[in-house]
Amino acid sequence: MHVEQLQKSIEENFFKIRRKVFHVIKKKTVTVNGLKLISDYRRTPKDICKFLFDDSYEKPERMLVRQYLDKNDRVLEIGAGIGLVSMVCARIVGEENILSYEPNPRSQKLIAENFALNGMKPRLRGKALALKSGTTTFYFNDNIISSSLIDRKFGGGTSVECDAFADVLQSFRPNVIVMDIEGAEVELLCSADLAPVGKIFVETHPHVVGEEKIGEMTSRLRTSGFSLIEATEDCHLYARECGRPS
């Protein structure tokens, strides 16, 4: 245990020093998992830049995706953020086999720029996913990662276009869902027919919707034939028997 604590302390100090150095020299890009990302504070929110500098941005999701995603998978990503997890997935399954949804215009621009930095092009829809198609209210936050379909009292909501979750499942036919939507995961996963899906990578947000709602979602997934394979912090991988990694 002492050795593990020492290693963790060394790693934390390394990233702390790196973050300070990058801040001082105003580094414009940073490399995470072999992928380049924009780290200019004028283009990427400052808090996200800090997470990128210390390698903590979406780290649990990245770890699970890299471990359990297969080259033959077809991925529907809901909540693409700045595109890092999208690119990690695309490197495994191919750009043509991942469809990403992100309704935040600021995020959409960053996704396109980050993909371009790596010689890639996103398959991106600048919409939300909801139970019904049409429009829905989306609550924007300057920090991007806290923007949500759920009103978290950060500011006013804006009407955005949305596709119906069920329609996209039927038309795109993903066998994998990667989802980080700040609490809206409960409504979508509790209401959809997930028959085509074998694996679900989902970040849960009990601080937004409450533990009871997360419990209801977990129960619904179990009823639908999913088992919890692994959890890292608030990121969980659920899979059916046929979708379990070998």
C-alpha cells in the first residue's frame, strides 16, 4: 500500500507541475492518449484545460472504452463534450462506425477542431437526443461539461433541435452506447427499447438526479438483461451476456 501511495503521489505531483508549466507557457495543444487537443484558454474552457493538463478529463470513460470497446463495434455517443472520448472510440472502431450527438454549439466547434488536429472528421449531429423528436430545452453552462437537458440552475434554457432516441437506435443500429449527459441518462435508458444494444458505457450523476433515480435506471437495465461489468468512479459499463468482453 505504501508503494501504491507513493506512486500516486508522484503522479499527482507530475501532473501538477505539468499543469503549471503549460499554463505559464500558454501551451496551445496538449496530447492525451496519443491524441492532440486544443488547450488554449480562449477556445477551450479553463477548467477543461486544467483537466486535460493533468490527464483527468473523462479519464474513467477513456479507460473503460479502451479496455472493452471492440473493433467490430458500432457506437452511438450521446454527449460528445470536446470530442476526446469520440476520438478514442473512433481510433478503435473507425470514424464511420461512431455517431456522436452534441447540442452545444461551442462544443461542436471544438469537436471539429480537435478531430482536424488528428487528421480525422467527426460524424456529428448538432442536436440533443430525447424521447421525442422536435425541440427541447437545453441548459447551457460556460463550463460545457455541466450543460444539460436538466435545469441545474446555472442559467436560462435555450430551445434546441432533438432527435428521438428510439428512432436513432432503429436507424443507426448501434450495438454500443457511450453516454455522458449530466443526469438525462436516467430518462433515456429507462424509456428505450435497448434490444440492439450489447454494451452501455454511462457516466451516472446521482448528485444531479438523486440515488433513487440511479437505482431505478440500474434496475431497468438488469431487467433488460444487462449486468454491471465494471465501474470506475461514476462511469459504468453494463453489458449483456452476448456483449461481454472475452
